[in-house]
Amino acid sequence: MKAIALLSGGLDSTLAVRVILDQGIEVEALNFFSPFCLCNRKKSGCGYESKKVADRFGVKLKIFNIFEEYIEIVKKPKFGYGKNINPCIDCRILMHKKAREYMRQAGAAFIITGEVLGQRPMSQHKAALKIIERESGLEGLVLRPLSAKLLPLTVPEKKGWVNRERLLEISGRSRKPQMARAKEYKIEDYPCPAGGCLLTDSVFARKMRDLMKHSELSLEEIQLLKVGRHFRLSEQTKVVVGRNEEENEKLLQLTKKGDVCFQPHRIPGPVGIARGNLDQTLTRLVAQIVARYSDSLQAENVEIAVKDSTQNKIDCIKVDCITENQLEKLRI
């Protein structure tokens, strides 16, 4: 008997795989690339964590890049958004559909996930779980080992493939039951117990809505949203200003043809990347923003270096720092 696991590499999905393996069932794992994942981003995100878990348990892992399909869902989700711009139900349906396709290819009999009843307000209540199964064509074939005793019998339980008595009855938002179970299993190096998605973050959601309104969604544009302070200067123009040296480096890496780079001249300070149409007025406005975040000891006549990515020359202009009131009007 074989099951396909949706494995993020977080605590819940790790435990779900372990619970099913303990019943002698073969497991193959699937991970889905998302640029919005909050899990351990410094180590290449959830793909890194899922591989670590798969290696620990000795299970096969396949990683799907569903970026193109996922972006279409973010633009217009059938079941709407959560509190911010998170299309949680549609997201789960997409992943379950991919898992159903792979389940058939791999000769597996059912799907397992780390979902916990009542943990996520939009997608992990009983009605939402039913919608996800129905829309993905997996009614009765999705086993949620962590909450199984609180949910209706699934096909794997009815047919005796899985012993229901050895499944769990965890519910709610607290991770203490999972953490206690992880301790029993001697699983100690799991990342961010609560996991998370950037689309549920109110600040990121504002940036995402602004991007959707003014530009095409691409992986490069979304990666830029994760870095720095963002300001909307006009319908066609925005600027991103680094918060520290690490973000300055990332901004320079994310610069593309047509961008204009702003940096304080001869004094420490941030990198500012302007994207879009820049006239003389907007150029000075960007320089004023960058000057505001520089280490200049004065608010007037701050020298800012301006480099157009399409040219080799660097111009320097002197500007006064933008005022806080002006700055907040531009902040995304």
C-alpha cells in the first residue's frame, strides 16, 4: 500500500508522514514551490526543509513548480481571499489536484496531509476541507493523520489500509500537541512550527496589491517585494530602498535593465532602485527618499549618486531629505 504525502517540511506535515510510516505504509512525498513561503527562506525555502525530512525518513520526494498556475489563482481565486490576499482554499485545491495526478502515476491509493482541524481559519475547518476534496476529485481519499479521529472516516480507514485507532485527534491553533509528539519521535530540528505564507501578511499584501494593479506578475517582481521599503511615485514608477547591507546587496542583484540605482555619495546609506518612468522631478524625489535614509548628519544638500543601468556614467545630484509627511504619502 502506498500513500502520497503533501510535505512542506514543517512540523505538521513531518508528523503526518511519520504517523503513516509507523503503520507500515509506503510513502512518496510531494512539495510545491511557492515564492510566498515563509519557512526558512534563508535556506532556499520549503524545498530545502522537505528534502531534509524526506532524507530523514527515506522517502522519495518530487518537487513541483506550480508558479504559473498559482499566480492565476492569486489574481482571481474562485473561493476568495482570506484576511489579506491569501487564496488559501484555491491554493489547497491546486496542490491536491497535482497530488491526485501524481497518485495515479505512482500507483498510490490515497493522499495524506499535515492539516489540522481548526488551525487555519480559512482552509482548515470541516466545510473547507470538504470543498477542497470535492473540487480536487479526491472525496474520501485525503487522510489527515493529525486530526483523523475528529473527522469522518476516509476510504483508507474504511478499507482497513490504515488503523484509525493509531491516528491522532489534534485540533486548534496551538502547536503544543505537535511539539510534544515531535519530542516523542526525537524530531528536534523542524523549522517554524507555525509555517506561514507571505500573502497572509498585511504589509506584504499591500505591496502585492500594488504590484497587481501596476505591473505584470513575475517571479522577479515578487522577489523584489520581499526586500526593502517600497514607495509608489506614480502610476508607472516605484522605488525600493534597502534597510541594511544585506538588502542593499539583494536589491543590486534584482536590478534589471531600465532600472536606475541611487546611493549616497561618500557617506554610508541605502541602495534605492527606481523602476518605471523617471523624469527630472521623479529622479530628484527618489534621491530625496534615499537621502532621508542615509547616514548624513544634515538634512540639506545630501549628495546622491545616480546610475542608469542602460548607461555607464554616474551622475551626482544634491537634494534635501524628504519630510516624514511626504514620505508616508508615498509609502506602499
